[in-house]
Amino acid sequence: MITIKNKYRLNYIFNLIFKENFKKKLSFNWKNFSLRHEIINKIIEKKNFKTYLEIGCYKDDNFKRINIDYKVGVDPVSGGTIRLKSDDFFRKNKENFDIIFVDGLHHYHQVKKDIENSVKILNKGGVVLVHDCLPSRIRDQMVPRSHENWNGDVWKSIVELRTKKNFDVYTCMADEGIGIVLNRDNKNILKINCNNFKKLKFKDYYYNFSEFMNIINEDELFKIV
Ligand SMILES: C[S@@+](CC[C@H](N)C(=O)[O-])C[C@H]1O[C@@H](n2cnc3c(N)ncnc32)[C@H](O)[C@@H]1O
């Protein structure tokens, strides 16, 4: 029987041979930054938000630490309050939320859909946050997944949104990169010559991540939300 570790090893080799091989890595020292639940709770407090949705909950490490009047967690496997895939949840859901944390399947197309569906059910002045936007190494962002600590290619969906007129998008330097999507005019549109964002390379991200992702620090985050 093939173990998960061996599956990841095979995927790693497949990715290197058929997709991209690039050795440089970024050194983000996440231990020096706040954790996702700390940032989410601070936003909730600052904005006096009442309702929270989390897409992808796993062991509720984040979900259980969110302090708010009402929270819903969606995951097809474990954690949260609703056992569904995000697409099925959004199809059935009739509620709106003040703050939504997208942390489900870390594939570009799925993240893009999860963000777009989240924005549709966001209350006025609400915030969508996206986890795992800043991979350090090529293997952390490979699809198919090839490593235990995996960010996936979430970053590509953020780069694409950065080019849209109607979303204001940032990435906070904290906890593997926290994307911030605000439903308002884009204050800093990314100009990039790309018509298929899935095909962006880690090398492009490595050399341009600050501009691509619109990097901000925590203090700046609390000024923009
Ligand atoms: C990285 S974990 C979530 C971690 C959690 N948010 C936290 O901060 O501790 C990703 C979760 O997404 C779930 N997931 C996978 N595909 C999904 C989908 N299509 N819709 C919603 N959740 C999904 C997985 O079952 C897994 O539990």
C-alpha cells in the first residue's frame, strides 16, 4: 500500500520534472508574527462584528478560538458545524456574514470560487480573509500536494484578484500569509501581463511577491479594515 509520505514524494518528483524546478526560498519567520485567530479576533473586536464563517476547519484549532456571537464552520471531513464541501454549502446557504475565513481546499480554482462566493454573502463593510497566501518554497505550493506543510497555490488566486477593479486586496505578513479581500474599489490595481493565473510560476512569485500580493504589516491591516 502506498503511504501518504510516498505519495507526496512521487508528487514532488512529478512536479519537479513536469512543472517547475526552482531552488531559491523565501525566509518568513512566522514565529515572530501574530497567529490567525489573534488577527481575526482583533478585527472582530475593532469592527464589532457579530457573525463569522470559516471554510475548512480541520481540528478546529482556529475555529474554537474565535470569539464572536455566532459562528458557522464548513468542512466535508472534520471540525466546524456543517459537514459539506464549500460549493455545496454556498449553494444551500441563505445567511450573510460579517467576516469569512477561507481555509478549505488550497487549490487556485477552488480558492477563487470560495472567495467569490464569500464576497456574495458578505455584509456591508465585511471582510474576507484567506489563509496560506505566502509559501516559502516551491514544494509548499505544489499542486498536486507534495509536502506535509502545504500552502497550495492559494497565492495565484490573490494575484488574480489584485488585477480586478472591484476588489481591494492585500496580504498581511502573519501566519503563512493572510489575504484580505474587501468588497470595494481596488486602491492599488496590479498590472500584470497574464491571462492564465494558474500557469504563474513560483519563480515569478519569488521575485515579485511583495508587489503581486500587496504585502502589508499588522498595523497597516488594522488601518485598512
Ligand atoms: C488547512 S485545513 C483547515 C485548518 C483550519 N482552518 C485552521 O485554521 O486550523 C483545510 C481543511 O479544509 C477541508 N476541505 C478540503 N476540501 C474542502 C472543500 N471543498 N470545502 C471545504 N473544506 C474543505 C479539509 O477537510 C481540511 O480540514
